[in-house]
Amino acid sequence: MLQLDFYGTLVAASLVLLLGRGLVKRVGFLRAYNIPEPVAGGLVVALILLALRGLEVEVRFDTSLQTPLMLAFFATIGLSADFASLKKGGRVVGIFLLAVVGLLVVQNAMGIGLAKALGLDPLMGLLTGSITLAGGHGTGAAWGTVFSEKYGLASASELAMASATFGLVLGGLIGGPVARLLIKRVQAPGCLEAEKPRVPKGFEQPNKERSITPFSFIETLALIAVSLLVGTLLNGQLHDTAFELPTFVCVLFVGVVLRNGLSVLGLYQVFEREVSVLGNVSLSLFLAIALMSLKLWDLASLALPIFIILVAQTLVMALFAIFVTFRLMGSHYDAAVLAAGHCGFGLGATPTAIANMQAVTQRYGPSQIAFLVVPMVGAFFIDIINVIVIKLYLALPFFATA
């Protein structure tokens, strides 16, 4: 077994990103279907590690950097959100939230229905629904423990982790193709000859040149550090209370307060270019570490009926994004980008949603409203609403407690 330390893992993650960029540039299929660079590179490395495991060689990474990178990314999302923009996106956020709630209900209904049809415990269907797909590894681990201890479901935690891994992979793979299909029906900004050029903001087109200075970079780094510190402390204070929230939500909230509080007091204006640079670096490294350290053999261990449910969930996600999300959001270019983002956190996580949208906007043109709405819904609302939906399903008669 080869164990890479902190520095080795950081080097590996950087190489994964370079590999992903090279693959997307050289492989027409990946470029045509807007596959995010971290997903392309990360999956290739994960497949190589799967092959090595077959030769009895296992490589393990130090993933201690993964959580700080994720939190730093959400801090930059908060620092990018000003109240004026939030007001502009209010109605769109509400409409997109309807689509998100609709998907949660459909995912759980699909999971439970297929589980019963395949002769499985309905709890398995719920565990392969919104708990692990929209909820991700964290929510899956929490509910897996509940299902094992309260309902007596054997291997619930292992099933949850494998299902969440499946969702993370597929969420990063189907968003680009879905957007490509939808964009054929509309006119992307980059295709409008008469359109005046607009400087992309935030995370829309991360490869656009952005000038920075050492001092402003340090200022932004300090804001991110404060968001991480205060957000983590706030999460600790809210632990085991009625107001308990995931750590990343607290960090994002602190970022929003910092951005707007300093602006209202006239003390400091957040420099969005530095925020975008640091946010994109954090996002890319987080996804690279997450994907290259995937244990694909966990997916191979899924029983055939569970695998059938997850494949069906992926198909439903794609169809929902095409026929519901896209139409509900207005059937235009921004709606196509939002549909790609919905695939990302409908099956995986908010960082995957952002990577999906970046892959699309980098090629076709910016979508400011998508990068306002998706992080807000993915950070503030999805976990809270998901818990409510899950508890409503658990109240159904066939979920009797042990």
C-alpha cells in the first residue's frame, strides 16, 4: 500500500487538474459535452487506481485538505453575494426552489417504488433517493446511522457511502451533455454577434484574465480566513440545537455578512476578482481530491437491484432537468445553465454543480443569474428542505420503527 502524505496529495491533485485540462483540450467528446476538467482528470486517476487495486496495489491519499478547501469555496460564494444581487435573484430563486423540491419528492418516490418492486426494504429506496443523491456523503452518513440504529437496516452506512459516490460521479458527467442538448434550442450569449461584450463576474468564466495585486490578494485571503474561523465557531455554538446547520452554511453566511456589512459601513469593498480566483482554486483542488480518491470498487460492490435504482435515478435527474427545470426557469440560455447546475447538486453536491456550470459558461458565455441562484439554493435551502421531505416520507405507514 502506498500512502501519500499532505504534500504528496497536493501534488497529485494539481497533476489531476493538469491532466483534466489536457484531456478536455485534446478529446473532442469531453469538450463537446462540457465535462468539467476536475471530473475528467479525477475519474481517469480513479480508474487507474481501480486497476492497480486489481494488482493488489492500493494508493491512499491524505484528504485532510479536502474539508478546508470546500469551506473556503463556500466562503468565497458568500463574499461574492451582495444584497443588491440577492434582490435581483429573489423571484428566480423561488422558482428554482420549486424545481429542487419537486426533484426531492420524485427521487424518494422513485427510490421507494423501485425498492418495493425489486423486493427490497423501502428504506433502501429512501437511502438511494434524496438522502444520498441531493444530500451527498455527509447527509448519507448521518441517515445511514439512523437507519441502522433505529430501523435495523443492515449495512446502511456502507450503502449510503456507495450511493453518494455514484451520485457524485454521475452528477459531474451528465450536467454538460444535458446543457449541450438544451443550448441547441436557444441562442447562447457567445453566439450573439451584436451583443456588447460584458466582463464576466464571479465564477462564470474562471479562465478569463483577472488582474490582482499581492496586497489585495492578502486582504481577500484574510476575509476567507475570518469566514472559516467565525463560521466554524458559529457551527459549534449551534450544535445540538434546533438551529443546527452544516458547517459550510455557517461559513457562507459569515461571508455574506462580511461582504455586505463592510460595504454598508463604508469600510471595505470586496474585490471580486481575487474572490473568484481563490474560490476557483479551492473548488478545483477540492473536486480533484474528492474524485481521485473515489473508491470505485465500492460501486462494484452494490447489489444489482441497488445499481438499477441508481441508474434509474440518474435517468430521472436528466429528464427532470430537461423537461421541468429548463422549462420552469424560462427555456432560455440561463435556464440551460441552471439545468446543468441542478444535475450537479441533484445527484452530487454544490461544488459539482458549480463545476458543471463553469464548463458550460466557459464555452458558451456567461450566466450571472445561474451563479447567483445555484450556490444560494445549494447552500442555504437544499439541506433544510431535504430533511423535511425525508421526515415526511418516513411518516408513511410502511416505515414502521423497529
